[in-house]
Amino acid sequence: MQYQLFLLRHAKSDWSTQGQKDFDRELAPRGNLDAPRMGRKLYELGVSPDLIIASTAIRAKYTAQYIAEQLKFDTEKIEFNEEIYEASLRTLLHVINNLPEETKKVMLVGHNPGLTYLAEFLTKKEIGTIPTCGVVSLEFNVDSWAEISGGLADMKWFIFPKQVLE
């Protein structure tokens, strides 16, 4: 059976507020532009997730909402998971392995370095780093999310704003 996973790093965040907690950082002006534009690009590529799961960090929430709007995905149905914030590879894999079986296409909105480590682990390819608002599209030929592990992903594409929006 075919499963699709889209790994989306949050859009560019704002660092201008001194002493602000990392968790509470909002999107920078560029992030507020890039996220909807990347959402439109994903829509053009035919991306239509059954489920969007996002970190509870402010910048990830906003990114997920912008993307969902462009994909015609009900923003009320975005699932926010606090485990994704600052998640290790092991934690992200646990989230994926426990996805509901009825979902076949899932978008995970999170952070680096975890998302890059996850993409490299699943594909056994060197990606380098997923830039802000970058998306890696992965496909798996497995019978359940629980079977997903290292080296089982086929990377279909990897796009990011500077590559597709400029």
C-alpha cells in the first residue's frame, strides 16, 4: 500500500523581540509571504493531505494554517502535537508510526534539525538542511505507518521558497 508523507519546516520566523521564548516566536514578514505562496505551489503540485499535524509552536501553527488554506484543507482539522516541538528523530518517528491507518497522506509541520534528520533517516540520502518553508515529499510502499523506518522512503521531490518562488 502507498503512504505519502510531506515534511514541512515552518516558514521564516521573527527574531526581533529580545528575550522572547523560542516557542513564542511568530512569523517574520517573509514567512507571512512565503507560507501562502508555498501553499499555492503545493496545491499546483496536487498535494492534498488527509491529515495535517503541526508543532504547537506559534510559527509552526501559522505556517500550517497558511498552507492548509491554500490546499483547501479545513484549518479546524489541523492537529497540533506538542511532541513535535524540538523533537528528536526518535520522537518524530514515534509520531509517524502511530498515525491513524485510515490516513494515507499526511503533512507534518515542524522544525529543524529534527525534520532534516528524519528525512535523511527515512531516505538514506544526504539532504543537508530543509530551509524554512521547505517541503520534502516521501512515499512508502508499506502496509501500515507502524512499519515505516530508516531507508524505506522514496523521495519524490524536495522544494523550498528560494527555489520555486523567485
